[in-house]
Amino acid sequence: MEITKDWLRYVCKKNGGYSIPSLNDTLYLHFKGLDKIQNLDEYTAVRSIFLEGNGLESLDGLEHCFNLRCLYAQQNMITTLSSTLPNSITVLNLSHNAICDLQSIGSLINLQTLLATHCRIRRINSLVGLLNCSSLACLDLQENKIEGDSDELISILVAMPALACLYLQGNPIVGSFRHYRKRVISEISKLTYLDDRPIFHLERICVEAWARGGVHLEHEARKKFKASEEEKSRRNQEFLLNLREDAYASQKELAFLGRAALRRARIDLTGSSFLKVVQSEPRELFAARLKLSKLSSAS
């Protein structure tokens, strides 16, 4: 299907947009049977474009979308990444395409999230372009065909300063790692999520100890962490007990001072109307009355 200007206006109006191209910030072009991107020159304010489930072989045609932030182009037939993509893109989904190389992705200097699962990426050096994406925090390369030297892959991942979330499972190279999870976590200090689960504080401590001295230091670090947590729990319980005892002692002292003040005032509580007032008053008001009585007697 061909993208014409009239058809674009129709799609925008149908999805709650505007007939004036420059007023639209989102384009919903997914599952339309498109084979080429064209006639988007006037859509300069667009921030999100949905192109999922078409027949696109290239992403050329988006160079005028200067404000584009999110591009969803999964489930197409894209083989190479266009060098004309706007460098304003922060989220890019290329999953389920025929992409083999990510070299040209280095032009996307503001990219923060890249999803490229179920593609045809095979060579490690095809990932070198990621080194120019200094803001890339989430990288999903699951179910590709990446193979080669694990040290070479680690060297690329370590050089990505913002990388916090990484998905590599389903690639042949994962099987070539010895102690895959420990190795990756120990090498990438800012990583917080790897494959199927997050990296908690205890795992980080144990893995770093393992990297320094093997299994023995790992066990020692685990014991030390457990003892530290138990000590922290004990201190918290002790603090709460002391807090409760202090409150009880303060309450007893206040009650004693109240009774003493009443005795000095020679008030007979038995059968008096004051007793009924005290019993019906809120505790805060009763305590305030006792404090006032104490101050009056002291003066």
C-alpha cells in the first residue's frame, strides 16, 4: 500500500489526530500493509510512530521527523538500518526483522532503549556501533544468532557507560560463557537487570566477591551479608521496644503528676462531676488539663 498525503490525513483524523500534519505528535501506521515510508515531510512535530506489522524493507523517509522520540518498527522485513534516521530517537524497536548489522546505529546518539530480538545478528563486530550510543540503558538482543569470542562481547558491553538492563538469552554465545551470569554481572558494574530477573544487592555483593577470590570469598560474603541483615533487624526491634518502653514510662509519669496535682488541689474525685468530665473527655484534652493544673499549682 502507498502512503499518500490524503491517506495520512484520513488516518490521523480516524485516530483522534488533526488534518493539519504539523499538529500531530503520533502516527498510527501499524498493520497497514505498507512497503515504503513516504510523504512524511510535513509531520515535523511527530514524536511517536507505530509501524509494526507492515512489509517495510527500509526505514528511509523519516529524515524530516526532527522531533521523533519513539519508533516502533517491529515485525517488518527490514534488512539494514537507515543512516537517515533522526538522531532524536530515544526508543527504537526493531524486533522480528531481518537485520544483520547494527553498525549504523551509532548515529542515534540519544538512543536509550533498543529492542532487536529475533533478528539475524550474528557477528560481534556488528555491534560496535552501539559504542556511540552513550545514553543506551536498555539493550535487548534475545533470540539472535550472536556467536564468537565472549571476551570480545564483554569488552563492547563494558564500554557502554549507561547500560543497566541487558537481555542476551537465546544466543549461541551465551553457552560459550563459563559462569555466564556471574561473569556479566561482575564486569558491568551498573547492570541492574540481566535476562530473566533483576540483580539484587545480595547477588551483586556475592558476584563481586566471587570475581575477586572464587567460591570461597563468595560464601564468606554471603555469610557476612546475612549477619549484617540479622544485626540490622535486631537493632530495629530493639529501637521499637525502647520506643514503646519510653512511651509507657512517659505515660506513667504523666498519670502520676496528674494525680499529684489533683491531690494538691484537694479535689475529691469520688462521685464528683469532674470525674464524669474526665471519663468522657478525649485523652489529649485530659492530659492538657492535667498539665495546666500542674502549671497553676507551681505558680
